[in-house]
Amino acid sequence: YIGRHVGLPVALEGALKLKEISYIATDAYAAGEMKHGPIALLDDSTPVVCVATDSPVLEKVVSNMQEVRARGANVIAITTAGNSQIGQHADLTIPVPAVDWMLQPILAVIPLQLLAYEIARRRGLNVDQPRNLAKTVTVE
């Protein structure tokens, strides 16, 4: 999972949900930090979820998507509906409704939660009772 600016927390949440309910080890990174380690892990068996919704840094996200694809990885992009540019750089696009760019993260989280749910369900896991997770966190 990669994201920039307002897309980074979305990427972090998507990766966390996938870990929590499907038990797949995954990470999320600031897209600008990709060259400092994560890029070495990419090959044609690697899916990379990119948060590529409208924002002031969208062109930089597109550049990151190009870097990912150049290494053979499969790009799944969460994008703003109607943005045809992103589809040119992704293997799969998942559009979210076009709203003010500051509200895009709220909408972009939903398909990532659904993706985690569907993966867990297909793996035969109980998404209603993930193992080793507490419903509440207490601090002493």
C-alpha cells in the first residue's frame, strides 16, 4: 500500500485492515519513501495498492505508480471517478465518487475495507471475530 499527503493515512488503514482480518503480512508506505527499501521487494508477483485520488500531489503519485509498474508489480489504484489518467498506469482501478479532494480519504477507505473483507472471506476466515484483537484498548 502506498499513498502521499492525505492518501497516506488511507494506505495505512487499508494495510492494517488487511492484516487484522486476513492475516496477510502487508505494509503501507509514504510513496515518497518507496526508493528507500520497499521498491527492492517489487516483482511481477507483488500487488501494490495505490491511493491515487485527487489531491495536490496526484502527479507525484502517478510517478510512483509508473515506478512500481516498471518493476513488474501489479497496481491496484483507488482513484477519483472520472479520472482516466490513472487507468493508464494501473492494472485495476477502483473509483470513488468525486468530491472535494480533502474529503476523498473518507471515501477511499471504504473500498480498502471491502477488499480486506473479501480477501478474508475467500480465505474462509471469520471476519466478525479476528484472532488476538481486543474490542477496546485500556491504558493504565
